[in-house]
Amino acid sequence: MRATLCLAGLIVSLVTISLPAAEKSIDVSAIVPKTEAETILGESVRNPTPLNINSKDGYYSKCNYYGTKSGRSLLLRIRQAGEGSLDPLTEFDQIASSGGKMKVIEGVGDKAGMFTGAPENGLPPNVIMLYVVKGRSIITIGIGGIADEAAALEKAKQVVQKILAQL
């Protein structure tokens, strides 16, 4: 009896050690609701059309907020990689080597970088795209229409921290 319990305990331990901890699926529109998007962009925004979907690549959540008075925008994306799908670090490296000039961002997630609205990046002026990898997730935050790049980056990092706190 004791041997059977020990064997059962060993099997359970081995199974739980070998399986990575599953991340819970999150909804970025619930983490950053419309009222918060308005605060971030400094103006009212149109009603978003969030999307949350499971696919063979994993779980996706996205939401776009567009200002009603100017060209300001806030784009939120997360992909939580599924088993056997493209690893988020590999995806990040592919994005980083896509031909643009990515600025490394320290202290956020496992790895982070940002593209700015520069001709070599293919983005319009006053746009930043922040990419952050954490575990099996890759998060993308885009902010458009804010001329102060440092202020836009700070806002994007605050949004990322809110999302990371939910993983």
C-alpha cells in the first residue's frame, strides 16, 4: 500500500514537472477598457471591436481604439503560443530582423523592443510599436498620434505592465 502511494506520488510529480504551467487566456479589452484608452490617448475613442480567439497557433486577443478627434490610436495584441506553434522569442527575433531598426527596451518582460515612425521602419511619423515577450506570450502595443516618443513609450510600457500582471 505504501509503495503504491509512493509510486502514484512520483508519477504525479513527474507529470506536473514536465508540463509547463498553463497561462490563462486573457482579454486585452478587459484589461484596458475604453475609458482607460481615452485617458491614454487624451481624447474620446470610438467603440472598439475586440477579438478573442483560440487557433492552432494559440490564443489571440486584440483590441483597437481609435480617437474621435484626431488620428490617435491604441492597438493591443497578445498571442499566447499553443503547443507546437511558433515560439514567442523566435517570433520576436523575426519581427526584429524584418528590416527595420528596432530599439531594445530593457526591464520589460523577458525581451522587448520598439519600432518608431521612421522611414526605415515603414511606420508613419508619431507611431510606436512595442513588442514584449514573456514566457509563452508575445504582446504588441501600438500607439499613434502622440508626437512625444518618450511619452508614448511610457504609456505603452504602463499598458504592457497591466497585461503582464494578468499572465
